[in-house]
Amino acid sequence: MEILIRPDAAAVAQQAADILEDYVRAGKTLGLATGSTPNPTYQELIRRHREAGLSFAECKAFLLDEYWGLPREHEQSYYSTIRRELTSHIDIPDAEVHSPDGTNTDYRAAGEDYEQAITNAGGVDVQILGVGTNGHIGFNEPGSSLSSVTRIKTLHPQTVTDNARFFGGEEDVPRHVLTQGLGTIQRARHLLLLATGEGKAGAVAALAEGPLSAFCPGSVLQLHQHATVVVDDAAASKLRNSEYYRFADANKPA
Ligand code: F6R
């Protein structure tokens, strides 16, 4: 796992956009996360699209997850969110932006359909990830199978609390989501996890340096052959090995 420590969230976004730009230029398949963390990266990609001609026309995109039961037109559905934050501002074809169907009452079929859609597209080339304060990636809450596939999950109460800010109160946060599994995520060819702020420091230390464990779903990055973690100083503050990560970053082989 490569760990890149940057001074602040803006520098994390620059670094992440630099990594993603190569995939975009090659017309690759992008795995997109929602939540607050990737938004500065998305803003930087939008800026490069508008000002530097970065084209997404050949790209496909797959979202990590979707609230189950929310209609797509609900402003907090991840289908609406990713359009608002990224895809409506770039030239990716709308029909190539995929998300689990949170309106399918048959959630098993919804999960299977989504796995099939990812497979049919040839898999995800680079998967953007955030991390929950409890170590979740996607909505694979602690206790998730390390080889799980897209399925329904009940949110952890901590996640309900964390996401209440988007819904105006905890009682309005849906309790269920359809999420890519940890096995699905691990099939992406490159994992790019972003974390900013002191509130993520414990989760970052646990996923990068703690034991590989279902208790910290993000720790599956330790198994992946190509995982990049980009964090700001605050989110890196509990890493025990940060001196080495900074040294390795400054002394990359040519
Ligand atoms: C969102 C997702 C979640 C978030 C995580 C962090 O699609 O899958 O795992 O990445 O909850 O959320 P933020 O970035 O809002 O702190």
C-alpha cells in the first residue's frame, strides 16, 4: 500500500486528480464514491474538464453504493448526488453512469444485477474510496465478510449519525443501503482511498496499520496489489509509520 501524506484537503484533491487524470485520458472505468471527502477531487476534475479539456467521453462510471428505498430523484440518493457533484458537469455519457437500483424491492436481484453490470463492463479500473469513522468502505460496516459482493446492508448507528447532516436529522436517514461488497471492491484494479480531517485519523491508522480484520473493513486494502491512500496531515496524525511513508514518497524509484 502506498500512503501519500499531503498538507491539507486541497493538496489531497490535487494528488487524487493527478492519479485519476491518467485513467480518464485512457477512457477507463471509474469507481465513484459519494460522501464529502471526494468532493474537492471532483471539483478539481471538473476544473480540468472546463479549463484544460480533460474529456470523460470514453469513460464509464460505477457508484459504490445507493440507499435502498430512496427514489433516484430524491436529492440525497447517491444517483442524484453524483450527478450534482460530478457527472452533470463533465462529458461522461449519462447512460454510462451506473448505480445499484435502490428502488428495486427485490434487493437480491438488485445486487446480482449490479455485479453483472460491473463484470459486463470489464471491471472497474480505479476505485475511489472514502472511509467511515468506523472503518467502513462502501457501506461495508464492521463485521462485513471480506469477500462479500453487492448486497443489502443495514447502516451502523454511527453511520446514521454521521450522515444525519445530509438529511436534516437522524430519523430521516434510510437504514438500508445496497453496497458493493469488499470482494467487489477488491476486484477493482487500483484502489484510491482518500481521507481528510482529524476525525478520520483513527480509521486511517486502523486500516493501514491495524490487523486485517472484518472489524475494520478498510483493512482489505492491505490485501490489494495496487492500493493508494492519500490523506492530509490531520488524517495521518495517528499513523505510527508516517515518517517512512513520507520518506518513501520523497524517494520513489524513477
Ligand atoms: C460513500 C461511501 C462511504 C463514504 C464514507 C465516508 O459512497 O461509500 O463509505 O465514503 O462514509 O464519508 P465522508 O466522505 O462523507 O466522510
